[in-house]
Amino acid sequence: MPSDVWGSVQYESGNEIRTMRFNKEGNGGDFGSGGLSQSEYVSHRHFLVYKETVYDPKTDGPTAIVFLKDLSKKGTFVNGKKVGTGNTVQLEHNDKISFLAEISEAEGKVYSPPYTFISAKPEGDLARSSLYELGPKVGEGNFASVYKAKHKKTKTPNLVKISQVFNEQNHYYIVMEYAGGGELFDVVKNRSRFSESEARHVFKQVLGGVKYLHDRGIVHRDLKPENILVSDKASLTIKISDFGLAKMISNNALNTTCGTASYNDLGPPSLLQQVLQGLFSFPSPYWDDVSQEAVDFIEGLLQQDPAQRLTVDQALSHRWMALEDNEGCFTSTPRTDPRPMLQDWLERIMHERSARALQRANTNGSQSSIGSSSSSSGTVQKRPVSAEDDDDIPDRRTTSRPCYHADQ
């Protein structure tokens, strides 16, 4: 068995003995229903097999342990004993894994042929100190310290790779790919702005990493400049990091809290309201030298309607992504300053809030408070926002803009 394989399952299919090997850490052992006989009793992701390196007090050192987690609705059985949905058991060499195949009146419950787990311990010492040379500290957070370390090759395009996790007696060691350029946030802050070519280069990498995740049913849910690391400042090579809020896509809706709460303090209105109501703009003179293709690309990503919003594949194939340096369509006149439009939106929101406050005060019989509020807010009108009001707001996507090609 290859040295990078830490376990496998053997099963019978069509009078043949087949083997499915596990050769990655963590979720790399998850093969869902791959290789399992398909039936109404087999879930799409029936069980998860994974390996952890933990501290063994008997040997006073690390050891590898393989676990099985039951993800099924109808049940997974190890040596004839039901694990139970959401439960985890340790797998030993030659353990028999089975599942419910069918239920018939004549035979009752019929179980699948067994899937035999074969353990394979990787070569070499499993201790963190034997695989990685610990270097200087490069950062510290609320729960952990980050050190630079040397290892064999670590290579994953546009995603920070987690090489291994060590669960030792006093600490968890998470060995990650090193990105020496720091956060993209700091790079942008120090440089003030990127050229379109540089921005396009970064976007291609970010979208490539997101596509890699989406193709595997993973949603990051906290993409921001602070969570994008720069591995090489000169070439602007980036890596997506921090998967603390990431989720696997399943039949259940992704409705738990995500993102960065402190960003919502940007406003008023809050960043959440800005996103939900599409309160964004391209003010002059800052956007006058930005191509129309780039503006269209950003508008496509910020569409309020998910059905109209660019998917990652559509974003990667957008015409802005195919432009060469200094190509594109540019406005021949300065872009219209949209701040009055935003100010109007903000005033209407404040009008609505004031009107509701007055209505609540009136309902509660707080006449003195109403009088005080009215006298101190003489310009506030009890004017709820209506659908007709939206007719006064120009639609940036349909506004005609003359432009010329960069090489004209």
C-alpha cells in the first residue's frame, strides 16, 4: 500500500473485491455514497471516514486514530452495531461497516455486504517536531499563536493549505501554508489603489479559489480582504484563508450567522442595508478612469436579485476578465456624481423612521413627546416610501454612457 495511504475499505461488487483508499487528512476520507449500492436507504453522504493525530498518554506521544461519523438517515452499522445519525465511533483494523439495503415482507431488514476497514499506518514519526521545524512567531490571535515552520512541499492554488493537525497533550498544532505577504487588506491600504490589470489579476485568483470550493460543495461565507493572504507581494499571488464559518452545501438552507459583524457598523445606513437595497455608486472623479467593463462586472456581482447576480463561472467568463492591459471602454465625460441620489435615499429612510417613531408615540399616548419631536424635527415629513418613489432614481445599468476604446 502506498506510503501516503492511511486506510482503505474493501468491498465486494459484481463478484469482485474492490478497494477504496484514503490518502488525505480530514475530509479527504469522505466518500459519501461513492462505491455504496444505491437504494432509497442510502443517503447522498452516508458516512464520513477521517483520521486525526492525537496525543497518546500510553506512549507519551502522538498517534493516528481513524473515526467514522454516521451522516445517514437510515443508519450505518459497525460490526453489526448501529452508530446513529451524528454519532462518531473509532474504527479499528478489520472492522465491518454495513448499512440497510432494503426491507422486504419475506426477509425483513436486509443489510449490505460488509465494507471492511483496512488500517495502514503512514511511515515515519507522527510527532509535529519530526515533520516540521518550528521557526519565529509571525502573529498571534485571541486563541492561538502563529509560527513559521518548514516542511515538505505544500501546494494548493489560491487556497491556504492545512497540511496537518496535531492534537497533543497541551496544544493543538494546525500546520498551514505560509503566506509571507500578510493580508490583502494591508497591501491595499499601503498602496492606496491597484491598476485595473492588478485588480483583475487578484480577482481571477479569488474567483478561482471560490470556484474550487463551490465545485466541491463548500461555501466560505466570510470573504473579505483580511481573509485573503498574499504569498508574494511582487507577483500579487494570493491565498484564501480562514474557513471558520465555511459550510458544506446540503439540503438544509444556509441560514446561520456569517460574515463580519463589525462591518455592519459602516454607515448609516448599515452595510447590511446598503447591500440589501443596492446602495452603491461610482462617484466622480474616482471612477472616471475605470473601464465600463469593470463597472459592469462590479454591478453584476452586487445584484440584489440572486437570480440576476453573476455566478462564479459567469464572473470568470465576464468580458472584463479577458481584457489586456489598458484595454476597455472608458467614459469620455466624468461620471455623474451619484451622491445626491444616495442622500435622497438616506433622507427617505430617515423620514420613514421618524414617521414610525411618531406613530408609535401617538399610539402610546405620549403627546408631550410627540410635540417635542415635532418641534425639534420641523423638516421631517410623515412620508412613507412608496414604489412610485423609485421612478425618480436613475438606473445605472440602463443609463447611456458614451465611451471610446483604449487604443483609439
